[in-house]
Amino acid sequence: MVSKTSKILSEEHVNILKVIEILERECDLLEKGKNIDKEFFLEVIDFIKNYADKFHHAKEEDILFKEFCKKESELHCNPVEQMLHEHDMGRNFVKGISEGLEENNKEKIIENSIGYCRLLKDHIFKEDNILYPMTDEVINEKIQESMLKKFQDIENKRKKDKQKYLNFVNKISRR
């Protein structure tokens, strides 16, 4: 059975994947000669840093992963270390996109954007299809309810930010 926490995280992945799809299209246009749309890339970076990282990863890294790791003795393997490593890799790609913008370096922007997109598509697939089902299997209902309350705390603290980034996703989805 899919838990409410896994469902919430997977729904957030849908928004992240929409931005990734648009980012890939923008990179394709850059490769075909389009000028750098700095505003677009700055908004994407803002979305990644605040929605994907501070909002979504806060739930994963600070809540889900910590609870899951408490069950390590019950697991045949623990993919959390790899997931954290991939979160860091994503942050490095975002740093590279920012540097590319500052340097007005189209190739650096494209290289780091495409690296981020590929990483995240693979990463999200692993979380949705491997990690979350594993967590649902080993984390009991009582802990799931506790986690859900913590998720709600994050939702409440970042309600305005969440709406801002959902509006951004809707806006760029119409590009």
C-alpha cells in the first residue's frame, strides 16, 4: 500500500519533472542558436533551490530518510546514501548553471542543465519505484502518521512559497 507521505513526495516529483521537461526544451533551443534567456534560467534555479531542495528535499532528507535509516537492520539494502549523493550532485549541476549564467557561457549552461535533467529523471524514477515502496514496507503506520504531521509543518511554513512555485510550473508549462 502506498503511504500518504510517499504519495505527497511523488506528486511533488511531477512538478519537478515538468520543469525538467521545459529546461530540456530550452537547452535544445540554445543548441540551435537561441540566445540565453537569463530570466528563465534564474527562475528555474530559484525553483530548484527552493521547491525541489528546501521544500521537497527537506521532507526527504530531514524526515523520510532519517526514519527509514532507523530501520536499517530490517533492510536487505539501504539506498539512502546514494540518494543523498545524487541530491548533492544535483546541487553541483545547479551551481554550474548559475556560473554559466554569470559567465554568459552557453555551453556551461547547457552541459549543467542537461546533466541535472538526466540525473533527476533517473533519481526520481529510483525514489518513486524503489525507495518509496521500501519505506512504505518497513515504516509502520504510527511513524507514517508522525512523518505526515512533520510534512504538514513544512507545508504550513512554506505555503506561500509552495504556491509561488506551483504558479511558476503552470506558467512555464504553457511555453
